Amino acid sequence: MQSWIPLVPESASTVSSKVDAIYFYLSGVTLFFTLLISAILVFFVVRYRRRSPYEIPRPIAGSHKLETLWTIIPFVIAMTIFGWSARVYFEQYRPPQNAMEVYVVGKQWMWKIQHSTGQREINELHVPVGRKIKLIMTTEDVIHDFFVPAFRMKADVVPGKYTTEWFEATKTGTYHLFCAEYCGMNHSGMIGQVIVMEPREFDNWLTGNLSNTTPAVAGQQLFQSLGCVSCHGANGEGGRGPTLAGLYGKQTRLAGGETVVADESYLRESILNPQAKLVEGFGPIMPTFQGQVSEDQVMQLLAFIKSLQVTNPQQSAPAASPTSTRATTQATPRPNPK
Amino acid sequence: MRAIEAFEPPPPSKVNYINAQYGLKSWLLTKDHKRIALLYLGSITFFFFIGGLYALMIRLELLTPQGDLLQSTTYNKVFTQHGIIMIFFFLIPSIPATLGNFLVPMMIGAKDLAFPRVNLLSWYIYMLGGVITIYALLAGGVDTGWTFYTPFSTTFSNSYVVATGLGIFVNGFSSILTGLNFIVTIHTMRAPGMTWFRLPLFIWSHYATSLIMILGTPVVAITILLLAFERVARVGIFDPALGGDPILFQHLFWFYSHPAVYIMVLPSMGVVSELIANFSRKNIFGYKFVAFSSLAIAVFGFLVWGHHLFVTSQSVYAGMIFSFLSFAVAIPSAIKVFNWTATLFKSSISYDTPMLYALGFIGLFTIGGMTGLFLASLATDVHLSDTYFVVAHFHYIMVGGALMGYLGGLHYWWPKISGRMYPEGWGRFAALVIFVGFNLTFLPQFVAGYLGMPRRYHAYPPEFQVFNVLSTAGASILGFGMLIPAIYLVWSMRYGKHAEANPWHLPGLEWRTQSPPPTENFEHTPIVDWEAYEFAPPEEMEVVGRFRRELETA
Amino acid sequence: MIESPAATEHIQAHPALQHHFENMEQQREAGTLGMWVFLVTEIMFFGGMFLAYTLYRSKFPADFASASNHLDITLGAVNTGVLILSSFTMATAVWSTQVGKRQTQILCLVLTLLLGLTFLGIKAVEYYDKYEDALVPGQLIPGRPFGPEVAQEGDHDRHKLHLLPGATVEHVQMFYWIYFAMTGMHALHMVIGAGLITFLIIFSVKGRYDPEYHSPVEVIGLYWHFVDIIWIFLFPLLYLLGRHFEH
């Protein structure tokens, strides 16, 4: 504990100083108006105190000019805050393209974290400084919230779907990780640390915690053992089921004629509840995997499907098969998932 | 003017609504809005002190960071029940069901509310909801937070969710019936000459409150009902395992529960408008702006619920719209604050206890409202939501706003309600203690929240302790301050000085009849030929049951 | 002393005039407005469920269509007719009270009540059907959890669930959850309405209502029409929409 009372939390990400700037502006506005109103009140209360029980002040009906003035001024101030803040919010919630992905599963009352290189952590997240990190998060039970005050970032973790959160740490150190959405008995124990390291140290840490199965490899094994290969092909080239290679992030036409973006949430839904959004031209033949795969395993499958889109010498190169007569994905540039 | 001296104020009539009938039955079966107001007053005070006990336990637990006083399960129940009791059983009915019930008919010159039996029914429904909830608390309590977020509340919590939900569901109907009664009464039962723009602002704010009550409460009622069924039947629309969306619950819940904040604070704004005008003997600056800003708040209040979902994966565009609307709803509140302040210009201000509460209200509400902007603003909300900053903000609105207004109003109309004066010295002292205690409790929480302390934490990292110690110290002062009015108001019912019909020398209709009023409020249906807040020298205001202009013409 | 002219009127007031109203006009106005306000709250109450319906219908169109196909459209249509007819008899009852035709008034009220009970009877038959087919969602009925038999291709058994392509049993269950919530809440309102009409009949026989004082009939009439209108929305939403999916 510091010897003096801190008034500002540690600032350790690229957005935190931007959030703080708005915070200080707002604090200034608040302080100004609170002091202004208080000063006027005190002045009036003293100046116009009742001097005799018989005095009846002259009535004043009001003033449209003043009303307009004090409607417009607060409105303009409010709009400056709104616009500024909305811009930063977009930055906070739109994950960048080239971020390092980390998978997070919340459960009562712990955070399970897996790096795309396979390392697993519980209630701890090691990240390198100066690198964009994107968290792909879901939960096995109730709603949680991944909150790192030093990064001024939080996002709810909602059952049944993926949410994302991203940050770029600017300072090495150890920071609080809190669950900010009440989640039951040990809610206040669902805390941990985010450890920001120098890139070199981080690499050391990675090798020190070497894991021989990356999520993508584990996903590939699951892809085999669950029998996905029989319809989607060993490398996702498709067959009785739609092509998976190159699918991630693309626009996909559905049976009903609508299109969806094949993002994490769509892929997850299609694994757990395949009938919900059938790809155009395919029958409802895929069984549901609800209850058969854990959230961790879904994330591994996802990592595998994602890995199919880039040529990767370690994963046997995906045959993005334009030969398939039933190719249903249109190659459009990947839009933002949000 | 000279003619006035010819009239002696008639001696206060011995028969009033309190002594018109005796016996428990005469109270439990009463259809008199004033007696029902007293029934409510007793009941909400009871619930207020239960809620206060929970608050005390929360503050004691948080004195140390380890979470050593209560177990986490107990603590979770304590803060949940603090919220449920305070919001549904104290704050929402506080001003409307007591002061509103007592004064809405009197201020518009009616003999009663439009549906007296429905009014009594609403109290019984309130009590039934209260009994069910108390049963749930005694049987084992509930630990979902007052927000009942799914799927925790439907599937994971092992506490009395259904019973508590039922209590809140039932209680909701009492607030619907109160709102319905007010709307009909204000529309159809105004005395001759009491036009819409002669209505005291207290009436306008109650009209706006009633709109929210009838439009919002049914939505939370059906939501809680579906939640309870979902828990019992283990299937339903919020269950993600079946393709349901837990976020839908949050939308439905906040569609009511955000406007519910305005149910709490709008009546209080009405009281403050009365206090500011009457204790400075000045008509409200910009009457129509203050009146319509109440309606604007009621309408806009329904369009901002999404600002509770900025961090729940709601789309960024939805976030922007809700943020914009949330800033917009702040404007009518700002207009009110400026108009109240301007009213004091060149006025004649007395320092009676109710006025102290009103001045306190303006200051605290300004802080509460301005800190609301931090949460309406998207980027800062991402950091601040679900932290102690939020806790501090809504306590500034609900305690600093709603409760201050309620206490101010209670003191102001106490002579009319009870026929006795409260002790002025003690009143001012208590107001000061409460003001100091309140600020000491909640100001540090803004800082703790900004530093990142999440709400609903039973144990917390030690660096937050200093703020919690300050907060607990403040809460002790606040709790002590609350006891003082409770004691002297009860004391005054027996030993207080007898109140005159019009102890403050004011023009409002409620002061133009004896204290306490007779059962039908007025001897004759009054005819209103004056504007709201038209002040005259005290000796003219003394005359009971008669009106200045009549005397002038006589 | 100026006195309100209304106050003097109080002396030869109608026996049904309550003490706190100035005159019958004011009393009737208050009653009618009160009911309208109440109906607004009812709309909001049902509104929550309509929202949930709309959301999930757009999320699971095929599932909702399959579930909807299983509903008995004939019984639903008959019930719609029954309710529209009852609205007509109710309106006639209000009119005959206003003009003082007591015999017609009592007759129409009795007819309205009977039609209302017919509706509830038919609804009960439908509910029983769903119970038989194990379509009551979750464990709402202990000992008979949700679990309909799913029909295979070519099987035309009416009691089995015919799933359209893309539909799952879970989401059919969601439909039935909403179906029971909405029609159940509607039926509850019908039961309350039937109770209110029974009171009206008793007091009509006692001759309580006359052209001067008829607001209870009017106000309960409003309520009855409202409950009908809710059904007018429920019928197409639950029974008709999505039928075009049928092959």
C-alpha cells in the first residue's frame, strides 16, 4: 500500500490515457458546475435571507432567454463529451486485425486462459508489452466480466456466445484482474493478475512453459476424433459438409438466402447447434455437439478452423478447394467482426 | 385589504381525519387517502430501517479488506437484500405513496383520490408483497443482487429467488395502482379554477412519476414472472442452453429499472420545487420549464436503458445511440437545477429545516447528476461500470436526491399531517449531520471506483481500505443522523407544539384548511382564482378555509 | 362565501354517486379514464412477451414454424370467432344499459359470459392436446417433462412433431414456452373477465344500472374488448405466421 492516498489508477495501456483524459475533462466540468451552483446558492441564501416576516419579494416569471441559454450550454458540453467518448469507445471495442489472440474461459470462480501457442494459465495472464492482445472470451456458466483497471478495459463474458476485448500494454508490471460482473458466492475471489513483460522475457516465459499442443493442434485432433473429417474433409476442404478452409471471417450465404459473417460466434453456434444457420445448399445432417464438447474444446476447434485459412507449413497445408462444386463462401475481404 | 382584520381565524375544528374514527378497524378499512398515507408511512419506515440494518452490515464487513466479519454467501445476501428492500419497498413508494397520497388530492382541491378503494388495495398489495419478501429473507434469503441477472438467478443460485421475485411482482401492482389513481385524479378531480398551469409543481412531478409507474412496472412484472417460471420449469427464454439470450433479461429488466430511478427522484424534485418556492416566498422561476422537464424526464427515461449494457457485447452503434439519449436526459435535470437556483434570486429565504434539505438536495443532486455523465459517456463507462463509482453515483441520486427530498417534504408537511410541529433546532441539527455523514460515506467511493474497486466484492485488495474506512465512518454518522428525526418526529406526535392551519404562511391549497385536515379535506370545494405560488403577507395567509380574494371582494 | 355550483348539486345526488365526486359526470369520467390507463399497463405487460416472441421468431424461424404447424388451427379459428362474437354481445350490453333496455342488457351479458366460457373450454381442450403430446415445456407439469415424439419422413401422425428443415426440438420448446406464457396469461385475463361479468349480471338483475349510472358495464366492457384484441394479435402470431413453410 502506498503511503499517500492515490487518486488516479495506474495507467498501462494505449487507451488508458485517452480514457483518463475524458475522465479529467468530465471531472473538471463536474467540479466547475458543482462549485458554481454551490457558490450561487450560498451567495443567494446569505444575500436574500429573510429579514422580516412581512417581506414579500416581487415575483419574477422567468426568462426565455435564460432558459434557452441553460438548455443549450449544457447540451453543447454534453455533446462534446459524447462525441469524444464515443470515438474512444470505438477504439476500445473494435479489435485490431493483427492482434495476438488469447482464449479466455470464465467459470465460477476462476479464469482459464490459453495462449494460441498452447500455454495454459489460471487467474494469470502473461502478455508482452507493446503488442496488441485480443481476448476471445466465453463462460461455462454465468455472466462474468474481465476487468483490468490499469488498462481501463472491461467486457462481459456471456454464456452462449463469444465476446472480445483487446488492449496493448504500454508498461511492464503486474496489474489487477477482476471479475466485475457479480457471479455468485466467490465473486470477489475471481481475481487474478495480468503480468506485462518485456517481449524477450515473455518469449522466455513462453519457452519455459512450453506446451506441445497448441489449441490449433488440439483442435485438429478433436476434428479427427469427433468425426468431423468425414464430412468436412481432413483439411476442411468440404464434402458432404461445407468447406471450412478459408471460411473464417468470410461472408457466408445461408439456406434462407441471408448472409452472415463466419466469425467466432457463428462458428461456435454451428458446432453446438448446426441446424440454426445452415449454409446454402447443405441439408440438416450434422448432429449437434451441444454437451459433447466443452467450451475449451470448442475454442480449440475454432483455432483449428482459423488455422486453415493461412498456409502454414506445420499444419498440413489447407487445400482451399475452389474445386468443390458446392463452394459456398465468397471471397470478400474480412470485415470487422463487430 | 382592511376587511381582513374583521375576520378572526376560526378556532381549529376538533374533528379531523385522525380523530374522526377510532379503533384498529377504522384504520385498516379506511378509504381516506390521508389515513392510507399514514399506513404507508409506517410501513415504509419499517422497511427503511431493515434496509438500513443491511447497509450497516455491508459497511462493517468492508471495514477490513479480508472479508472476515461475514461469510461471502452471507455478504452476497446482505447486499442483495439491502438493494431489494431499499428500492422496491422504500424508495419507490417513499414519496408517492406517503406525501403524494396525502397531498395530491389536497393540492388540487379534491376530497379524495379518484379510487379510494383501489388506494387501500394498493397498500394491502404492498404489504402482501412485503410479507412474501420478508418470508423469503427469513427462510434463507436471496443472493442474486437486486438485478437478478440470468442465468445466475435462473439456474445457478441456490437461494429463494422465486419467493423474492413473487414479492417484488406483487409489490409492483401496488405501484401501478398508485400511479393509475394519481393520473385519473389529476385529470378529472381538480377543483374549479385549478387549471393545469396553476398546479403546484409537486403535482406535475407526480403526474410524470405516475406515467413511469404505469408504463414501466408491468414490464418488470412480466419479466420477473417469466424468470420465476423459468427457474421452476427449468426452461425458458433467457436460458442460453436452449438458444435463449441472457442479455434479453437485462434489456427487459432495465427497461423498467432505469425509469424506476426517475420514479424515485422525480417526486423528490417535486418536493424540492415546493420547498424552494415556499421557503423563499417566490414563484418558481420558469414554472413551465420545470413542469415540462418532469414530463421530458419521464419520456426520455424510457429510452436510455441500454446504457446499463455498454460492456455486455451490445453493438457499438446501439451503445452510441443510448449514450446520446442518456446525455439528452441529463438536460431536463440541469434545467431544473438552474431554475431552482434562479428562483432564489431576490427572494426571501428562511432557514427552516425543510429548506436546508432542499438546498442539500440541489447540491447533492448536482453531483449525482454530473457523475451520471461519466457513466453515460461510453469510454469512461467501460472503465467505471460495475465499480464503486457506480455505487457512489446512484447513492447520490437515491439518497442525496430521493431521500433528502423525502425528509425535507416530511418535515415541511409534518404540521399538516400530524397537527404538531417538529422541534426546529433538532431538525436543523439532524439535517446537518445527515448531510455530512452522507458525503463522507459516498465521496470516497467515487475515488475507489475510479481506482478500479469492483462493486459487490466481499473482500478486496488492501489498497482500497482507506476509502472503505472513510466510507464506514461516514455511514456511522449517517445512520446516527437518520435516528434523530425518527425519534423526534415520533416524540412530536404527542409532545410537539400544536400546529396552526398554516404555520408557514403559504398560499397552497393544503394550507387553506385546518391541521390536521378533516376527512373530506375542505369544508367546501374550493374555487381557485390564484396562480401557483402567489404569496401575500403572513396575516393574510392566516385565514383558515377562506381565500384572500374572496375577502377582498366581501 | 362563494360555493361551487357543483357542491349544491350533491343534495339530490344519484344513490350511486360516491362521496368524493362532485357529480355523476365526473365519476363516470374518472372510471373510464381509470380503465384506459389500466389497459395501457396491460399492453406494456403483454408487450414484454410480444418482444420476446418477436426476437426468437426472427432468430429461429423454422423452429417456430414447425411448432406453430402443430397447433390446431381449426380450434384456434373457432375461438377467434367466439371471442369476436362475445365482443359484439358485450358492446350490445353496454348500449342497452345506456338506453335502459334491461332485458337486452341481461341477455347480452349472459351471452358474453357463455361465449367467454366456451373460449376457455376450447382452450382447455387445446391445452390437454399439448399435454398428451408432451409439449408442455420443461418441467412445468411434474412427471410429464417436455419430450414430443418427432415424426420421421412420411409419417403423418398428428400427435408427432413434424420438424421442418433446420428446426430443433429445443427451439420448438422455446416456442411452446412462449405459447403457454402468452395464451396462459390471456386465459387468466379471460377468467378474471368472466368473474367480472358474473358480478355485472348479478347487479343487473338487481337493477343497479340505469342510463344515469352505467359506468361499471362500460368499463368492464372496455376490459373485455381489450382481452379480445390481445387474442386477435395472438391468433395470427402463434397459429398462422409461418404456415407457408408447410410443404
